Amino acid sequence: MGDSLTLLLLGPPELAVGGRPVDIRAAKTRALLCYLAATPGPRPRPELAALLWGERPDANARGSLRLALSELRKEVGGWLDITREHVRFRAGDGCFVDHGRLAQTPTVAEALRLWRGDFEAARASFAECRARTVDPRVAENCAGMLAETALWRGDFEQAAELFADTAEQAARRVGGDDLGRHWCLIGQVEALLRLDGTSAERIGQVLAAARASTDRRRSQERRLGLRDGTVMPVIQEMRLLTAAARLGRVEPGQALTTALELAARLPAGRRGMLECWSGLAELLVSLPPDAATARRLDRYLAAFQSRHPGAAARIGWARALVLAHGGRRKAARKAAEGAMRTAERLRAPYDHRRAKALTERLA
């Protein structure tokens, strides 16, 4: 096929061949390429003609399709199989299509690296992918990313609902077994902990279900051939422990100590821990001042923030709390101001309000 091809669909469409930007001016020709790249397998010519030129007589629609394919053949011909009956996009080595990565992207942190906009724009893209896909696994991944996007943006009611929905999709995919629910259930707990007016009893019920699903998954891992590895179980344990402490089921100091011991076993900045780290910061400030623990926790927060730019608003706020608790008020104010700017850029009003209030308090 020769030159490499890069096609970015998560945001304004961008195409490059061999590193050279390619401008396809006709909107429907661009749409045709995007559709082929996002839809696996050969697509019948009548389907494509009806999709993009359905308002025209059949003969005219077929003619418009031929012209569009002729233009695409000039620009990206090596990446298309074009016959008289079908057209197929040839994904392979040297080809990168960000939309196709959604099926392998387990968290919103990684998805936002693909997306080139703010939280709301990312949410719209994930929702569209979820609505259009026919692959249950892709739909489940998109639902999970919608839930995480809502959590990161501060839409906690929506996040809780989406995590619950994703948990059910995960369970259905494995025949109704609750083994698939563990990750989504703890996400639901973290959303409910931020949602005003949610009873401790309700949160406790979901937390108990998350713990039961996690424990059963661990006990059945070898028999069922699950491949959770060594990192993900540690992250899950930290999230469960932090949530239990925030709910008042575990003593905060004990939870913080154990969580930091577990964190020492993880590579820096691991995904899936936005609410875990921010929750640990809140646990710390509920305890008597401890500069050494504050410095230790801040190192973990800084590592997470550096690897997940989309988390900079909430983690920046958490760092400001921790720095102030450790007696570093000037650094704390700087962190809070940075969190406020990031929240404004990402259009995350929940984090903006909290960062602004903390900035004013530290003035």
C-alpha cells in the first residue's frame, strides 16, 4: 500500500497520507471515506449511494458515488478495495484510524487522548459511536466511556446511571454472570459518593455488590481463564478501600495507610483512579496535619496528573488540598488556580466551582 495513512474522526476529520495532510474538499466524499473507515467489511455500492445521495434518482446517485470513489482513488487508492459491487476500507499495518481504537480503549483517560476537544465534544462522539455500532463489545466500551466522561466532567447522576447500565451490559455479555460487573459497580459507587442526597444505605448496597463481584472474580480467575494480571486487582482494591472509608465503613487513617502501601506496588499514573486519588486527598485532610504523608500522596497525584491531562482539574484541586494540608499554601494556591483554568477549558463546571472556592480560601 506504500505510504502510511492516518484518519482522525474523533473531532473535526483530518486525513494524512505519508505524513502529508490531504484535503478532500467535497463534504460527501469526506463522509464516504469516514463511513468506510468506521464500518468493517465490504459495503455494497447501492448502500453507499443511498446513504449519501438518497435524495437523488438511482442513476444520479450511482454517478455521484463513482465520482466520489474516483477522487478517493487518487488520494487514498491503496487503502481501498473498489469493485463493481462493493467498496472496502483496507485497515492494516501503517494505517491508524482513531475511531477504530475505541473498541480497545478501556477508559475515558485513554479515549480523551484520541479525542481533540473538550468533555462535551468527547461525550457526543462516544454517544454517536454507541448508537451506530452493531458490535456489543464496542457498544459496552462506549457506554463505559460515556459513564467515565460524565464522572470526569462532574455529571454524577448521569455517571451513576451509565455505570449501572454498563454493568448490566457486561453481565449480559457473559451470560448474566456478575463477574463482569465489578469495575462498573465501583464506578457507580464513586459517582454516588459525589451525588448530593444519596443515602449511605444505597451507596453501601452498591459497594457491597462491587466487593462481592470482585471477590468472586478473584476466586474464579484461574478456573475461567480470566486475565486480570497483577495491576488491575490492586487498583480495584484501592478503589474499594477508598470508597469504604469515604462512606465511613473504614477508619480514614487506616485506609490511607493501606492505600499508599498498595500504590507502591503499581506503575506510576495508572488509569482508572481519578476518584480514588481525589478521595484519598479528602481522607487526608480529615486527619490531623501530617507533612510526610502529604508529600507522599502529592507525588502520586502529580504522577497521575502528568499522565492524564483530562484529570488535571479534579486532581489539581486534590493536590491543592494536600499541599495546603502539608503547610505549602503558596504551592496549593498555584495548584488550585491551575485546576480552575483547566476546568474552564474542559467545560467542567463542578470542578471549576470547587477550584474557585479553594483558590479564594487560600488567597
